[in-house]
Amino acid sequence: MTTSPPQVAVIGGGICGLAAAHRLARHGVPVTLLEASDQLGGLGTFFSHRDQWVERFYHCVMPTDDELLGLLDELGMKNSVRWCKTTMGMIVDGRRHRFNSAVDLLRFTPLPFHDRVRFGAVSLLLRRLGRGRDLDTLRTEDWLRGLYGSRVWEELLGPMFGSKFGSSFGDVPALYLWQRLGRERNVATRGYPEGGYKAIIDALRTSIEEAGGTVRTSTPVRSLRSTATGSSLTLADGEVLDVQKVISTVPIPLLRQLADAGLAALLPSLELPYQGVVTGAFFLRRPLTGHYWTPVLRSNTGFDGIVEMSALSGAEAHGGSHLVYVMRYTEHTSRLYRGDDDEISARWTTQLLDLFPELEPGDVEEVRVFKAPFVEPIHPLGYLARRPPVAVAGTGLLLATTAHVYPDVTSWNSSVKLVNSVTRGVLEEIGRHEVAEPVP
């Protein structure tokens, strides 16, 4: 059977690429998605444990994730999300603390009593205090130090931001935090889809293919150039794909390596630094504290955060084991990132057992270490005015990357929101906007 060439190629099979191909295919646009690895999902990729699939990196759905929930509704999966009230802990100097209520805060001894009171009062008003301010050009450190005081910043908030953004943590625009508070205003409740994130990935692939789109894994793009009629992609096996439009979802530094000299010169000159992440997935015979999220500060550990995933998903989602992620955000050039996985696993296991002496070594069933190089872009002050446009002028190339979701927080929800906007523009430009509803 002869098939028509795709009008659109999507580079990258993470949530941005999958959602873009889904949206276009359901509106009748011939589309091909190209993923270099053998798995779809990006940061939502997975591995096998006891005949079940487990995410390499932790994820959750927030009640405020309207764009992602809308996509799940299209896929018939919205009602499959299991909602659960979660709690937060804090480990400081090796000691554990609850960190959920006013009573917990009053008992939080790492801060003096007057700073605890100030912390609670400011936290209640923080969103209101940010309204009407140009938070995009205000350093997070300057804003929070002024509101909370120097001790709270230096002892608590600074180290927490440092664990996320590295040495640049104080320079991150305060708008990032303000937006994060907006997404997590109902932070006690989180969701996890039945079947895990692999179920979402599989449903998106099925939707694309049922609508006539093509999904190709293990298909790296070796080069990309602009042509008079659109774009031309050369694949790893030498195949050439000529298309009208390309939507690239890969980080701009990686895209620059694919583009020929002419196209590379047209790409945004501002390239953001990125934090990567090293994550240890621990399968335990017993739970830790039951808190979903626990920052770890000044506790002689190589990791600085713990996510007790089974507190949200339930142990049954992982073959009866209690899944715990420990993580550290770091540049992909760092010594930790380049370190041996087995050595990291052994060292972090010892450190976790030291933090939780009630655990026996035999309670640790399995540990897997995973790394991702481009996870969290670090935005400079005033990034709203410097954010690169989606369309690369004079070409058929569109960018839908984590560099474009700002000021929204990097998440699956913000990725879907971005893609919805990008694909609306594509549909209008190629004359498909007359299709009012997706293909059933």
C-alpha cells in the first residue's frame, strides 16, 4: 500500500512529542514521530520489576493540572487517576520532622521559635505578596530573604533551592517559585494513573497510530536542514524524510548538533544551562515514613531528597514492594553524574540505612540508578523578554522544549499546554483548522 509522505515530523518521543503527534494525527494531519531511543516517554521511561513497569523517575499528577487532565480525558484515562492525600517530611542534620501543619511548624526545632512563626505567616501570604510585582526580574534569594529573614533563607530555603538549581539557586527568578505555588496550591492531594505513566505513553501511541500517524523508535535523526518547501531530515540509516513542518521537542543544545550550519545560525542564540538528575530507585520490604516528599538537608548524604512513591501509588503498583526514589540534581558534567552506577547505588544504600536505622540491609530488595542530562532549565532574570519564539523565522521548524514552558513549572502539564498552543498554530497554517473536532 502506498502512503502519503508526512506533512509534519516530530523529533522526540517524550510527553511533548507524543502529545503533539496525538493532536495532529487526530486532526487528520499526516505525522511521523521520531524517537532516538528504544522507548517512548522521555523522563517518563520505565523499567521492569517483578513483571511490572516502573518509572525511572518520579512523577505525579496535581489537581491543578488542567491541560494534562484534559489530555487524559481525551484518552479515556481521566478516571483512572488515583487521588491520594499526601504528607511532607523534612530531614535536617540527620533528624526527621513532620512538615505539614501549624503544629508541625511550631515543633520544627531547626529554626528558632520566632522564625517558625514568621515562616508560617509569610507562607500563608506568599502568593498574595507576589501579585503585581515583576517577579521575573527579582532574584529568588532577594525576595525570600527579605520576606522570611536571613536565617530561614540560609538554614532552610537556600539549601532547598540549591538542591534543585545548583550554584545558581539564588539567581533563579522569583517568578518560578510563585508559579510553583500556583500549581501546588492543593499540595496535599496528588494523583497517579492506574498502570503508571507507561499506560499514558501506550495510550498516546495507540491514539496516534489509530489516527493514521506513524511512531518510530530507535530512529535517531542525524541531520536537519531547511528547504524551500519545508525541512529535510536525514535519519541514522541514511533515509531522507522531506516534510512541510518539523516540531522539535529536544533541548536546543541537542538540536544544534543536528542542524546544518545554515539552520543552526537561525536557532536561538540564548542557550540555557540545564540541571540533570541522578536518581536511585529503591525497592524496600517496608515503608519509610509514609511522607511522599522529604527534603534532606545537611545530613551527610549524596542525595538531597526522598520521594516515597508508594505513599501515593500503593505498594501493589510495584509488585508489593515499597518504591522510594532518592535523587540529586546535578550538571551532566559533574563527578556524580559521570560516576559508576553500582558505586552510587552502594554508597546511597549505606546512607539511606544510616538515616533510617530501623531498616535492615535485607529490607533493601533492589536498587536501580538512572540519570537524565537535561531536566531542569535554569532561567536567567528577565527571561520572559528573552524567551525564544516557538517558530524559527524563515523555516518550517517549530520548537516545543522545556525552554519554552516558562514561566510555568517544568512538568507534563506545562508540556501539554505548550504543545496545545504549538499544534493550534500548525493546524491553522497548513489549512486544517476547519476540522473542528478530533477524529473519533
